[in-house]
Amino acid sequence: MRLAVLLFVQTLLFGQVVPKNINATVKKIVDEVSEQNIIATLKKLESFETRNTFSATDDPIHGIGAARKWIYDQFRSYSPKLEVYYDSYKVKKQPRVFRDVEVVNVVAVLPGTTNKDRQVIVSAHYDSLNRVSKPGTPDPGEQPEVDEEKAVAARAPGVTDNASGVAAVMELARIMSQHQFEKTIVFVTFAGEEQALIGSSPFAVKAEREKRQIEGVLNNDIIGSEVSGNGRSDNNTVRIFSPDSRDSTSRELARYLKIAGERYVPSMKLAIIFREDRFGRGGDHMPFIAQGFPAVRITTASGNPANQHTATDTFANNSPAYITRVTKRNGAAVASPAMIWC
Ligand SMILES: [Zn+2]
């Protein structure tokens, strides 16, 4: 009762009451996340028709080359503070890589102030895949093998998987680059995720070799849909995957993300899943975990596998409002000055 009176008096004196544990800058960042921008990014990434890792690199309108140049130019346009570069690797032919290929990640670094050497990575993969299968019946529980050569020519709009994650990363890069943070924040869009993580793996290996202090990787993959195949919708939950043990740094990061995110976006609950990733699946957080860095996968609670890795993974089958709220959650966690997990 006494608290209610106090709040009432505060409201009279100061107008809106800002709770003590809400940081004004973080709140501003969260409020600035724009659904309209996210919609524009999803539609633009869909317009490349495919972002298959082996698709055209010299076509100005279609294919992965045009897509990465567009992402690069967008990062450059946000702020002169962002250090933007292509991070490329020559990958040899191997299982799931049907020919030699240059894999190009697009990176935007926002240098920190007092703790420049400590880094937080916000990532998503921008490549897409239409899983054209080879003939034959797979073993029970296995997916059919991809005919990579045929997949290159197939339409792969990849809006849920994973323009949704890229839209989140780009929107946070745009907003956060208008501010300064103690730690360095690295925004990365990876290629080659669909070919067994051939973009993020060499990135993580190099980071370990250079003894980089990566204190958390927030990998956004499939955050676009809120209606699952059976029609069930859980649009107030996002899942976060982190590996055992209970005390692993990745699990600590997951707990931190839950607390910080729910503080600023209370309507969006975060479900901590005690696994590295979904059964039989993987993502770009895994190479970082393998190198000893704390890393998590952020993904929808209601995915629809029928639309993944097909020509129907379109803008129409996504929910920009859901992506916007997940982006706000991530922004709150990364911008919070405490970053109490490390
Ligand atoms: Zn994906």
C-alpha cells in the first residue's frame, strides 16, 4: 500500500515512473527496433531468389553475391563507427560441398570503449537452401541427401531460414551503432551454414587462434514463424538452446538472456532448452562452443518444417511482428551495461 502511494506521488511529480532496474539507453534501443525495417529486410533478402552458397556471385540482382553486397552496403550506411568487412575462406570440395567454393561472411564491428578487447557476437546465417533431394530412401530418422548441384538452381527464398535472423542482426547493428558500449559488439552474417557450418567454423577457429575474448555468441536462426505445422501458435515464447553442463558458460549466457530480455520485453518469454540444438540439427553457435566460447541458439517455439528449405519459405509465411519482439529481446540483453553473465 505504501509503495502504491509512493508510486502515485512519483507519478504526480515526475510523470511516467521508470522502474529502478530499467536503463534508459537500453529502453531507447528496445523502443527503436522497427517492424517496418524488419519487413523491408525480409522482402529484400527474399528478392535475391536464392542465397545458396554455390549460387551466382557476379549477378547484381540474384544469388548470394548480390545478397552479401547488399548486407555489406547496409552495414556501411548505418554509422561510420562500424568497421565493416568481408571475412572469406576458400573451402575445398568435401562431403556436402560438391565443388570448391569461396565462403564469405559479412562482419560489422562496433568497437567498445573501456573494454574493447571483450567481445559479444550477434549472428545469423544469410545463406539459404532449397533441399532438392537425391533419389532414394533415407535411413529412418534421417533426412534425404541434398542434390547440391540441383539445389543451386532451385528457388530458395529462405525467409524464416534465415532472413529472419539476418533482419534481427541488421536492425540491431543499425540502432546500436548510434550508441557506444564498453565492450566490442560484433555483428556477423555467416554463409555456408547449410553446408555443415563452413562459414562459422573457420571464423570460430580463427577467433580461438587469435585468443579473442568472446564472452557470448547470440546466434539467431529461424526466428521468423510463430505457427507450427499443426497450426499451434506460441507467439509469446522464444527458445534458447545451450549445451550441458548445468554450469556451462553457455547455460549461464542463456539464463542471463532470459533475465535481461524479460525485463524489457515482459510479454515475450524465453524457454531455456537444455540441449545444444534441436534433435539431429545444428547451427552456427556450435563451432564457437567447440572452441570453448559461450554460445547459444535463439529460435522460434513454433517452427513449421514444411516451409523450411523449400520454395515456400516466403515472406507470406512469416511473422514480422514476432521477429520484431525477438529482436527487441536480443537488443535489451546485448545493450544492458551489466552483461552480468561474464
Ligand atoms: Zn538456418
